[in-house]
Amino acid sequence: MKYSQAAEDPSSRRTYQEEGWFKFSPILDRGVISYVCSSIQGWTSKPPLGAAFEADGATLRAVHGCHLYDDTYERLARLPMLLDTAREILEDDVYVYQFKINIKHALEGREWPWHTDFSFWSNEDGMPSPRAVNIAVNVDDVREENGPILLLSGSHRGESIPQMGTQPSSSGSDWQANVSAELPYTVEESMVQRLLIHHPQTPLLGPAGSVFAFHPNIIHSSSRNRSRQRRSILIITYNAVSNVPKSVTRPEFLVGRDPTPLQPLDGTVL
């Protein structure tokens, strides 16, 4: 599979700092997207380790950590287009903190409440600071009606946002609660409505292969899939090697244990 190599340009860096996200100019090769779609099809009938489900216990909601056992996904995390951007944003070497594919099946995929990712990583894993970045790839065409990621642009800046939450789990055995539609750490709707005055709601729309970067402290959510088309998004979270969490108990497929700096893929194919 070929890929488009592109480093982050200065305007993208400024947009990320000011708005908390930006969209890449190129898109990933269709071969990469086809591979992910084939994986999802296989997982639907035979869920792997790290699979999470909707409330019915049968509909696949997400798969975590597939880069640990699939060489294609391991190499995907080292594409210069993605890895170099993460290193430039964080001004540090990075490793994969989390690798997941979130799936909303047609008419069945449920919402993700308003939240920030860093609230989970800090409370559950002891991540010292939000020196990480999410790189999201649309695996399917993402439209308004099939549940796109919704960001409050610029909400990563300024004061810490109060969040409703529970005590951190004492072990990683109940990790599924952290990836369900009833998240343990959420931003109150009344707070979201106040923030909307100055932070416009922005959907991450685009065809399959579209790539976005967004900040761990940006407030985001996604709605239920109301359409007859699946909506899947692959998200790689890169963490700075100087920002390793202090108290990780959640499973390795959910939280990366190896902080060895990633090296860019050498070549033009996965």
C-alpha cells in the first residue's frame, strides 16, 4: 500500500495551537482504508482481544490495540505523514499510547458524550500532562447523519473545564466502562451550552481517508448513527516519551506500555 508523505506546515501548527485541531491536506491511500474495512468485517463475526460492544453486548463498538498483533497497523503508526506530524506538534519523540478503531454500525452505533480525553488518561493512568495528540483517520465517508466527531473549537485553551466523573478504577478489569456510551467522565450539557457561545461546534466531516489531528483537552462528542451507512474512525494517540503515565492498570491493548521512540517507516509501502 502506498501512502502520501506530508509533513505538517506552519499554518496547520498555528491552527492546532489556536483551534485545537486541524485537517491534513492529503488523504490516506485507498489500500490502507480497504485493509481496515476488511479487518472490521472479520472482527464483526470474530471479535479480537480489545473489542468493546454496544449495550446489547453483541454490536461491535470499538477495537483497541490491533497494532500489537497486526504488522500492517504497527507500520501504519510509523507512517511519516502521521508520525512526523505528532513529533512536530509535541516537539519530542513519541510512542503509541492508544490505537483504536471506533465503529458505529448503521442505525445501531450509539453516541459518545461530551468529554475530554485527557480526563481519562490523567485520572485512570496518571498521565502527567496533555502532551499527546490524537490522529484520526476516517475509515468510512463521514457525514452529518452518521455520527461524526464534534469538536468545540478552541476549548482546549484556557481554564480547566469541570467534568462529572467517578473515582478512578482500582484495576483495569472494568476498562469497558471507559469506552461505553455512558462514560465515567463527561462535561455537563449546561457547560457545553455556555462554551458554544465562544467555541463553535465543528464536525470532522470528510471522505474515507481524511485525516485530522486534535488535542487531548479539546471537548468533543459524537451523535448516534442515524443513517444506513457505517461510520468508522481509526484513532492513533501518540504520547511524548517524556510524558509516560505513572500508574497504568488498564490493559496493554488500551494503554501502551512501551515508550520506546517510534522510528518513521522507511519506504513508500506499508
